[in-house]
Amino acid sequence: MTLLDDIIEDATDDEVPIGTLLRKCLVLEQSNPNEKFRLWLDKELDGYDKDDELPSYRSFHAVSYGHFIGMMGRQIRDQPLSLHVLDNADYARMSACPLTQPAASYEGRPNKTDDAQLPWNPSLTTKYQTKFFHDSDLVLNRAWQLIPGSVLVGLLETVRTRVLRFALDLRGQLGPTTPTVEKLAPAAIERSVVNHIYAGNVLIAAHAENFSQLSQTNIAAGDSAALKTALRGLGITDEGIKQLETGMEAEKGSIGPRVKKWIADAGRYLGKEGAKAGVDMAKELAMRWILQYYGIG
């Protein structure tokens, strides 16, 4: 049995752990390199950054519930919360529920259909503890977003199905002239990745490839033009680059507190497109390039 056949068999078997399936796909990608496919596999295996643009199957509009307590032992349990009392930023954050953890983390629950809970941050609970019941002694003691078990099942099923359709498409392209997957043209792999792994979303697929290519960039010592080009490609704004240049000029060829602070605050200088790459990854790349510029990396 070939690796491709093995992947198809595993994708149709719910008993095979999702992590095992994805790791086999990672081996397949090594023999048929495709940056879009590798980045998707890395994200599904390792988890998404908080500022990544998530696939549609990893985000849904959540309902929040709360536990209220009052005088004389009064309690209201599992009360659905109307989020209209939240300010705009908190409303936007709590009405959505991004599922960013590795795919394998949503597997292995005793009952796959059981609902899960994502607790509110205690500081948020405290901020709104008296906002839901006016002229009452009832206060919000704790709150959480309810994640239906069907959403988590759907996430895992979507990952399996995308892998299955991708693998079946590759097998369907094999024939006398291309007897093995290794012989498939890169363009054929590319089409299959976009159509089945990214479900035809060309914009997200193109961004994935761009970010993967950026991660391979190296900066020669003292090459300020290359550093600025790389940072712009990462999504750093012109204002952000200007701030870095000012810090570098002030510290005269060494990494001082101003440059270090810029690296720590790099997320502030990311434009909308840059934020999709993830703040943590942007900081990591920016720091690596700056170190290389100073001849350290």
C-alpha cells in the first residue's frame, strides 16, 4: 500500500487519530513540496495564532451563559447572557468563538457529542458582574461560552474530509504517464491544494504561500534596503518602519533599548494583511531579520 492509499484509508476511519492523519500528510508533502499545504498542516498540527485569519470551520457565533448569585443563597444557573450590555470591543470578542488549538486537542473527549465550555476571563466577569440585572442583588459569579459538541465534531470531520478529497484527487490524476504521486506536476498539486484543502479560497491560500516564502528570507548584515523590503512584505506599516529606523539611528549600530522595545511592540505596526500572519510569528521573523542585519543572526 502506498502512502497516498494509507492516507485515504485513515481519512475514512474515525478511529485513526486526526494527528496521525495530519502527520502522514506532512510526510506526503515532503515528497511533493507545496508551501500552502505545508502551512495548513503546520497550523492544524500546532494550532493557529490569535491574529490568524481562521478557516470558516474554526469560528462560530457563540452563546454565553452565566451563573448568578445573590443574597440568602439565591442562585440562577446556566442563564443565557444578552451581550448587548457589553461595550463594542467586548461584544465583538465574546460573540465570536475562534477555535485556535491544534485539531488533535478537540479529539478524545469521552463523548464526542458533549458540549464544551470556554470560561470568560475573570476580569471580564468582574467588569460586567452588576450589568445584567438592574436594581437587583444578583451578580455574575462566572460566565462561559458554550461550544456545542457538534461544532467540534464538525471541525474534525471537515479536516478529515478536506484531506480525503485532496488525496482522492491526487490518486485520480495518476495513470500510465504519472504512475506515482512524486511524478505529479507541481501545478496539479497546487490546484488540488487550493480546491480541496482551502476549499477554493484563493485569497487565504495565496496569503499562506506568501507568509511561508517570507519565513525563508535572510538579511545580509548592514543591508537596510533588504530589511525594509522584508518588513513591508510581512505587513509592517511605513510608520512602523520609520519608528525602527529612528531607533536604529539613535542607537548608532547596536541593539539598544529602543530597538528592543520596537521588536516587543512589533504587533502594533502590523497592517490588516500583516496581522493575518499572526503577531507572534511576525515578532519572531522581525527579530530574526534585525539580528541578521546587525550580523548576529
